[in-house]
Amino acid sequence: MDRPISAGQLKEKSLFQDSDGSVVPAKTLCHNCSQLKIFLGALAFSFFAKGFSGSYMKSMSSQIERRFEISSSIVGIIDGSFEIGNLMVMVLVSYLGPRVHRPKIIAVGCLVMSLGAFLSVMPQFLMGRYNYERITVSVDNSTTSVSACSPASSEGHPVTDAMETPSTMENVECEKTTNSYLWLFVLMGNLLRGIGEAPIMPLGVSYLDDFSKEENSAFYIGLVRSSGMFGPTLGFLLGSFCASLWVDIGVVDTDAISINPKDTRWVGAWWLGLLICGSVNFIASLPFWFLPYSVPKEGENQTQKISNLSVQGDHCKIDSPTQPQLKFSEAVKDFLPALRKLFGNSIFLVYIFLTILQYNALVGIITYETKFMEQQFNVSVARAIFLIGVILLPITILGMFLGGFLIKKFKLHITEMAKFACITFVAAYLLNLLYFTCSCEVLQVAGLTTPYSGIEHLSSTKNIYMASCNADCSCNLDQWDPVCGDDGVTYMTACFAGCKSSTGTGKNMVFHNCSCVEGQGHGLGNSSAVLGQCQRESCTKAFPYFLALQTACAFMLALGGTPTYMIMFRSVSPDLKSFAVGIETLGGRVLGGLPAPIYFGALIDETCLKWGTKSCGGSGSCRVYDTKEFRNVYLGLIAGLRAGCCVLYIVLSVLIMKRFKPEGKEVTDIKNTERSTSKELDTANKKDILPGARTSEESEETCM
């Protein structure tokens, strides 16, 4: 028979028995609070793992687009599949999660993420080697080339491999049609990653908030989110490294590749990093299998611990102080009332709309940031990814950590959090508007962005690429193998430059006697051209200013991010915290993360001037964009979305001031009242009381 145990009896017992019957030493019981720290560390690593794999996938969007020869809108669909995976399970997991074993659900989620990463790698081993689009072919290592302006150029032999000769090209002229749909493996892998990541945020954060002191909760959450940001940092660094490697590294002779990482046809080893991401996600799942359903609440005094013990035979049994697990049917029965209660909360409703707009802007930025830097500032994808990883993400980590620290240090009230978040976001938005001042010259491509020398653009789209200087060359209008003329103008191929001869092989090939090139004495001599696009000097000067503005903007956004997040926790009842996190994450991902990459990509596609051509025909990925239109579309969408966020921040601040600040009283009065009634709030778990509020359920309904 069980009987209560007193404080005096505690000294007589050296062994205790936990709720599932296992015997534990009394010394271990005294240190049970360390289990929360273990969970904190495991959760931080899981945040790192999901951020690591997620940022790596984002950084590889351009590589995937080029490898599978798809448009930016298709890349957006692949990216959005992650959000679809979240949609499938998020609400159910976040609502039922607290009523089941949260650590084990998180462990399963990490395993599913690992499986998704490995599935995304499959196309690399099912497809043949990457055959980038080019027409300059050296035969038998000689100095002659079929790319010059001659009748042979009209035949347009596309090179299918850097080491192949024309005799083998016919056998690989057209890839198998099934290869065109292998990107579906990447989509399905991303879908699984979305499913696996769903329980980590709502269950992990709510677990921390349930068993930690209220004054430590914001600091722990800020610490976890900041630790998680190291994942994206290393993910982008890994992406930069892999993007600089040739996609078929180890299979082909990379010295024979005639393009460099700055070329829009370059594809890095996108698959290599996914193998690493899958392994990291698997490791992240391991600690959660050994964590308990619940842990003692942080700061609980010894008397409270002893009250949960009872003598059973020769041992002491630990009675769990947490609520009993509910049956599935009981939990589902309360779902709709809980949902109505959340959406009846005006503060939470505005917060959800704010989150949706923020997700739209954030996902659009992350998905196409590297493409924007590449096209706008002539920066290679590998370098763009590297700069994001070593500059933007660390400053974001600092901002998030500092935001959580300030809340803990000054014990900010919810009204103060709202003001702080609003001010920092408005400051970030003003910096965001300055992005438009950072621009550089448009890439001069003959027939696309600039006319041939002395020749006006023609009304016919087909004839716009041609001029009298190359009219006799019979150039293939669908080909893209750019050369930079001595006049500083880029030509789509050496044929369009009217080049009659060439010397050298591979990357060192130089074309001569180019009838469309006006010699300007730029170091090559008259009428010459080299492989690759021309460099834009003004872009090199403008890029540091853009990077500095973006760094300052990222810091301000991150600084107000943690206070904004804590507003949600302080504006809903304790029993709905986990559900609120799930709804917030679901709304942001489904209405922000899912559509944003699709409509961002579709609008960016509209600014494309020259599409690549697949080996079997049809359009591939974009080769050249109208950089001015690209800038206006990309930055305009971000500015518009964040303008809406500014309005919602102001509305949110007003609502919070009305609910948590009675008329005619100062915020300090509210704080004093809250301190005097803190004990009353601690014993009101069965009532509908908002954390941080000074009034009861009745006054809450009045304020709403």
C-alpha cells in the first residue's frame, strides 16, 4: 500500500522508484532538473540539424534549377513541397503532441528528415553525366573550332560532355525522357523533410516553456533559436563549397570543363551536401529516444518534490505532477473549441497575419537571394552562398540572442516587447528601402540588351539577334555559349560575334577576326573575343554597400524577432501554447512558405531574356535576365510585403496596449499588480488566464 513520505523519511531512503517502476538513486533524483538542460541541448542540436539541411537546400536552388533544366517557378514548387509536408501533419502533431511523448515524436521527425535528404540524392545516381550547353568543340586537341562563323556552325553540334568527340555525340544527342522528371525525387525528399520537421518547433518549444521558470523561458527559447541559426550558417558554407565543385566530380576531367562557377551553366555538386545533411539529421534523433515524457519543473522547491513521492514497500515512488495523458478521442473532441478560442483572440489573430507576411518575405529572400546576387552584382553562386553564411547569418544569430537576453535582463512586459519589436522592424524596413539605391550597369548582350554597333533593334524577335555582320554565319538562335568581345559587349556565341577563327582549347580559347566586334584596345587586340560573359566593373563597387545594408537590416529584424515570438506565448492561455505554436508555424508555412517561392519564381521568370535549350528540345533554365526588371520585381515584392508588416506591427502594439494597460494607469502599475498576484496565477491552471495578464478570464473577455 502506498503512503505519503515526509521530509524526514527522505533521508532514510537511498533508492526511489519512478512512475514507470524503475528504481533510481535518491542522489539522481536531486539532480533531475538536469534533464531539462539535456533536452535543451538536444533541442538546440535538432534546430541546428533542421536549419543545416534547410539552408543547404535553399542554397542549392540555382544548382538544382540548372541540373534539371527547369524554370524558377518549378524550383519554387520543389521548395514549396517542404511546406506541404508541414501542412499534412502540423496541426495534428502540435495539438496531440503535448498529450503524448513529445521527445520521441521529435526523434521520429528527425529520422524522417534524414530519409528525405537521402531520397533527394537519388537522381544523381540515376541520371547520366551533366551535359552543359555549348557549341565550341575542339577536335582531337587541335586549334581549329567549329564555333567560328562558317557554314559548319549552322549545324550546331552541342557538346554533351567535356571529353567527348563529335563521333560520339549522336549517341547521346537526346537524353532519356524519364530523366526530365527525376526532379520529382527532390520534391518528394523535400516533402518528407517538411513532415519530419513539423514536430520539432511546436513540441520542443512548448516542452521548454512548460518545465522552465517563466523568467528563463524567453532566454531558453532565444538560446535554442540562436543555436539553431548555426545550422544555416554551416549549411550555407557547405553549399558554397559544394557549389564550387563540378557536379560530376570524380567522374570527368574537370580540367577539360570550359566554364567557371560564374557561368550560368555551371552546376555544382548539389548532391554531396545532402548526404551530409541526412547523416546530421539522423544523429540529431538519437538523444530524444532517452528523454522522459516530463521532467520536474525548474525552480520547484523540495517540499513540492516530496509531495509527489509516496512510500511503496522498500522504495519511494515518484508521482508525476503533470497532467495525465489524454485519449485520442478526448483530445479530438476538444479540438474545435480550442481552435475557436485561439482565433477569438484578436492579438493572436493579428500575430498570425503578421507571421504570414513575414514568412512570404523571408522565404522569397532566402530562395532567390543567391540568384539575385549573381545576376545583379556579377557574383558567383558559390561566393554569394559563402557571404550569406559568414556575414548575414552570424549577425542574425547575434540579433536573436541579444533580443532574448534583453527580455531576460530587463524583464520586459508584453507591452514593452510590442513597442521594442515594432520600433526595430520599422528601422529594418527603412534600411530595406535603401536596397533600391544599390544597382549596377546592365549586362551588355548584343541583340538582347544592346543593339549591334550601328544597328537598331528590329521589330522581329527572331531577327533581333542577327545583324549584317553575322548574317552570313547561319547561327543557331537557340544556342548559348557566350563570348566577351574586345568591345566590352557579350555575344550569345562566337558565331553571333562573327568570329572566323580561334586559337587555344578549353577555357583558354580565343576567337579572332570577329566581324561584329569593335576593337577598343582592351588587351586582346582588335576584333577578338574570349569565352565567357564580360565583367561589369560598377557591380564590384556597388556590392559591398548592398551587403552592408542587408547586414544591418538582418540584425534589426533578428533583434525584434524574439520579442515578437514571445508576444504569442504571453497572449494565449497556458494550455494552448503548443497549439498556438503549431497554428503559427502552419499558417506561416502554408500561406507564406508554400506560395512565396512559387510566385516569386514566376515573376522572376518573366524578366528572363534568354532561355537555355534542352538536348531534346524545349526551354531549360534561364541564361540571362533583364537585371533592372529583376531588381524591381525582387526588391519590390519584399518591400511591399514588409510594408504590410509595418502596419500590422502598429495594430498589434495598439491591441496589446489596450488589453494589458488599463486606462489612466502606467505600465509600471501593471507590473506591480502582476507581482502581487503571481501566486494567484500559479494556482489558476484550470482557469483561462493569459500569461502576463493582470486580470482574470472575465476581464480578458471585456478587453477583447
